[in-house]
Amino acid sequence: MDSHSSILDIDVGNSRIKWRLRANDSITRGAIDREHILNPSEWPKHPATRIRVSSVASQERARQLSVWLQSRFGTAPEFARTARFAAGLTCGYEDPSRLGVDRWLAMLAARQLSNRPFIVFGLGTAGTADFVDDQGMHKGGFIVPGLRLMTEALFDGTADVHVTFEASTLNSRVPGRSTPSAVRRGVALMLADFVSGSISRFSAACADTPLVYLSGGDAEAIARLVEVAVEIRPELVLDGLALALP
């Protein structure tokens, strides 16, 4: 990157946006709730000469963001797409276009970290797991509800259950002694057991112990409940943009 260039990488998730700006050998970061997405004060003030985007938003929402970004920065954003092959990774989906680009980018970035098999867990609105062998072959994945989706599903069939989530309340395997704590700990353990079981099953099929990467807003909370070594990598999707859109 020359002294006059700056690259704004953006990860558009289901509930919030994360951005990272590289400019003049410095890095700034930010996160924006969905309702504030078009608020200029939430975005970097430094100009961007290139914008790369990972988006799982609807086409209309992505279009609105694209128009706004071009107006705000004077630069047309580039949107990453899932491919069959890239950066030493082979997509395992029968139709690669059906694999969420955020999952693809996270795997691209993780593939550069080691030649060992690995699992990437995305723990946000949904919980995802993707498995990659030591040859860079994506073996497929799982998708489950995230903590809040599980809780909302419980609310749909249960009256008078109101729970707020704080990371500090999700680090216990001890049964809750109130309805809110029982819900918080119960859904957290369900997601942690999904992570642990997925690791155990994939490890049994691998000649070498797989590396495990966690990303997403609930990664830290779930990591405290998983009894095997995991590494939290909150910017895998942003890291993958440089590989998909070099």
C-alpha cells in the first residue's frame, strides 16, 4: 500500500457491521449496530481509496449500503463472492454460491494460518461450523441458532420469560437458580456442547489434531465453556477479504 492509499474492509452481518481501515501504516476499527448503518459519525472520517465488502444482508440492503458508501467515500465498493477455489481452499458445497460469503472468507483466512486441518466456528446471530482438512478441502458445515435466536424461540412458546445476555453471566456450567439464569446458562451450554461435539467428531476423522478458531459476538462467552484449546479470531472475515479481493 502506498502512502496515499487506504483500504476500508467491511463485514456486514445480520445484526451489526464491523469495519477496519488501513491507512498510512495505521489501522482503525469500528462496529455499528444495524439501525445506525447510515450514520456518518459511525464510519471512519479518513477517505478510502478502496472499499471491500463481505455482506450477508439482503440484496436491497446491500444495494442501499453500496450507494451510501459511494456517496460517502467517493469510491465504489467491491463485494466479495464465494468461489469454488481460492487461496489454497476448495469449497465443499455442491453449489458454492449457496455458501455464505462470511463463512468462505473466514475459512480463506484460517487456511493461511496453518497446513493442519481446522474448524471455524462463527458464533453470532447463527452458530456455524465449517470443517477443512489438511489439503484445504472444505468438508461441509453445520448451521444452528445462536444464543439469542434460541432464546427467542423459547419465548415464542413460554410466557413471562425475559432474559438479557451479558458475557459475564455465561461462564458457568452450574444449573441456574432463577428462570433467567437457567435460560442463559442452558442455551449457552447447548451452543458450547455443539462446539465441543463438533470438535470431537472431526478430530476422530483427522490424522492430525485440528486447530479450532472462534469468531463472532458470542465467541468469548462460548470459549469459556469449551474444555479444549480454541483460538478466538474476531477478524477472520475481514482478513479473508484481502484474499478474495487482492
